[in-house]
Amino acid sequence: MTNRLPIRRALLSVSDKTGLVEFATALAAHGAELLSTGGTAKALREAGLKVTDVSDHTGFPEMMDGRVKTLHPKVHGGLLALRNNADHQAAADAHAIPPIDMAVINLYPFEATVAKGAPRDEVIENIDIGGPSMVRSAAKNHEFVACVTDAADYAALTEELGQGGLSLETRRRLAAKAFQATAAYDAAIASWFAFADQQEMYPAIFPVVMRRMDTLRYGENPHQDAALYAAQARPGGIASAELVQGKALSYNNIADADGAFNLISEFRDKEPTVAIIKHANPCGVASAPTLIEAYEAAKATDPVSAFGGIIALNRELDGPTADAITELFTEVIIAPAADEAARAAVARKKNLRLLLAPLLDPARIGFQLKSVSGGFLLQTRDNRLVDELKIVTKRQPTAQELNDMLFAWIVAKHVKSNAIVYAKDGATAGIGAGQMSRVDSARIAAWKAKEAAETAGWPQPRTIGSAVASDAFFPFSDGLLAAADAGATAVIQPGGSMRDAEVIAAADERGLAMAFTGLRHFNH
């Protein structure tokens, strides 16, 4: 006994008519009667195909500007009747409801209508009612009906029709895609009503639809499975970056690449800048007149940690910079573009991944989603920039100190808390990340700067005469004093501690210039 379903009657009603005529021609060639509506029927007739209007099939005309045409027992009865249920068949016979073996449906272009900025009435009119109803009816009864919602399936289905009909496995797969399609459609509508129409930020039900972009080799560790999903059709950023060459990205590669991409996007409109990320933390960031100078300065911050890192650039990758980068083992390079010389240089390292993605506006709005046991945390992106600095010490910062303070502040935003970043002359001098104590972060960053100086043969670490940024306030003066001991002369921090007066006094005693931002950048 075969589980293949011959298609004797097919209902076609689509907004996107890509591949429609070819698929309908194949259905007709295999003996299927074609039922259709409106513009779909017109397109099929113009192609020379014989079509029965749904209004002729049901005996009722389309009405109410086409809002009511397929919501009829002869349509849904034909889709929902169980062919192996005697009561269903008796009802179908009594009411002259012939079976429909296939529904080919795609829905009104709701998202495209919203995207083009259509007025509210037009948006509402593009909420499909009959289409999702038919999709759900056909998909529910997939044991006896094939529900086709994706034009990308037409070619494979055409081939399978020649094998005597569609298999049960195929019909189950189509049903799964059909319910995914209606779920995504309903989520888009719910999102528009909640966010655009009602201006809610956190609706009672938060509709999220994610589309799988890739299945990964494994997760954070080899015993974990993983996949990459995008929350939008055209998400931008790492989720839709072009992989020019190199082996497939791992879970950790993508996570680190995203951190590097978000950091380098902060410098989208600034001078050439390079960021090196290792295990979700920057280990070196620098701006310079050229990319290669920025790369060398960023690497010098922590050349040991740079080994096996992710390198992000805010300019088109050029040949000399690519040559320099490929001298060091690197997992991923991310840039907005790459010239031919750069591509050739990277190609000499067959496993090195080159990702191209336009940088995004760092001030863009959006949400961040994080899983917790049994649920999710949702928050807006940390897209705030410094509006105004308040100098709280007796000494004002010099122009160079001010530039380095702001540079360090941007980098600190992307370092795991507790974060301490020393910067000098537009480059990081030392980075302390993820410590339970802020003073430990300050000391670790200074220690790494001293080690980098010894490796490079410099007379002193670059923390001497540097500016230091702290992602949150100094709760005691010890962290600030550790930074001063490392040679920092200027400090930028949020302020707001109960002991701010004590910290300011300590800064004045050491001759430091200190600015409060009134803005915290925890990154957990």
C-alpha cells in the first residue's frame, strides 16, 4: 500500500505569483482540476490554463471587496474532511462537497505593506483572513491534503508528482512549514499592533519569530548542539554577514564576532579603527591614520591574547593590513568590505574566515534577549552615548586626555563587567575584564600593560600618562588609586557612588583629572 497522494483537485490563491504558472501547469498535466480566485485565476487563464473560479465551485460570489470568497463549507469541508471517516464522507456527499487534495497559498504582503510606510487603513486591509484559514485547514488534514506555502518547494513537488503523487513524509514536512508560516504571519501582525499601532514597549505577549540562518557544528562546547537564528527577514549585522571564505563558523566564533562587530560599529564614522576580541572581550582596540597602523597598535595592547582572536575593522580591508593580520593566527576577520589584494592575502589561509557586513548605527534602537531558567530577560539595546561630561576634580583634563577618556569609555562599554580600560593616544593600553572586584580589574589591566611593554621592549607601559575608564562607579577609592599607581592621569566613570566625595578627594590628592558621565555600561 502506498502513502502517495495523487492531486486531483488543487486550490491556488497566492499573492506572490513567482513560479505559479509553471507549477499549475505541472498540476494540470498530472490531471489536477485547478480552483482559484481573483488575480491568481486571471494569471492562470492568461497562461492558457483551464481554471474553475472558487465562486463557481461554492455557488456564492466573492463579496465585500473580496473579503469573503473562500470562507465557505465547500472550501473548508473539501480541505478538512477525513477521507477514512465514514461520517465525514457521508456529510461531504450529502452537501456535494468534493475533496480538495492540495492548497497552494501564500498570504497578503502584510510585512511589505508595513515596510513601505503604508497608511493604517492599507495595513489593516493587508491582514489576510481567508488565506491563513485555508492554510491551517489544509495543514491540519495533511494525512489527506498537501499544503504548499513556499514557492521554493514548487520544483521538488513537480518532480514528486511524476512519481504518482506526494508522499506522506512530504505532506508532513509541508504542514510543518505551513504552521511556521502562519505563526510568523500572526506574529508580524501582533508586533505591528503592539509596537507601531499601540506604542507598547513590553506587551503582555511578546511576539518573536526567528528564522534559522544556519545549523552549527556544535554549541559553546562540543557536546552541545546549536543553530543561528535571525529575528528579522533582513537582520543586518553578523546574522546576515557574507562569509567570503574559510571554514564554517562555530557558536563561539559567531558570539565573539558579534561582540567585535558591535564594538567596531561604535567607530563607524570615525578614523580607521581595529578591534581584536578574544572570548567575548576586547583585548586591543586602536584608531590611527591607516588601518595597518591601527591594527599594529591594537595588537600591541595584548599580543598574547590576540593569538586566535577575532579582528574587526571599520574600513574596507586592504592588502597591506590583510598581509599583516595573516602573519598571526586569527579565527575571523570582519570588515564592511575587502579589496582584491586583501581577499587574495586571506585566501592563502584556507581556514581563516572573512566576514563582510556593513556596520550598523551604534545608536540604533532594538532589543536584547537573554535566556534564564524557565524564561527570558528582555531589554532595550545599550545605545546611549555620552551627552555631557561633568568634570568633578580641581584639575581639568587636557585635550589629549579628553580624547583618550572618551575612547576608553567607548571600549569599556563592550568589556565584560567589572570593566577597566586604559587608553593612550587613541589606543588601548590595558584592559581588565570580568572580575568580581573593580580594583582587581584595574590591577590586571595594569599588569597586562606592563607585560606588553616588556614584550615590545618599550621603556615603560603605555598606562603611564593614560586615561582610564570604568564601566560603573568606583565604590571606594582603592580602584582609582590602583589606576593612578599604574600611571593614569585622567579618569572617566559614571559617578553616583555614596563615596563619590572620597573618590574625588583621592583623585585631587593624586593630581588626576576626573569626569563623571552619569551613565553606566554594565555588560554581563
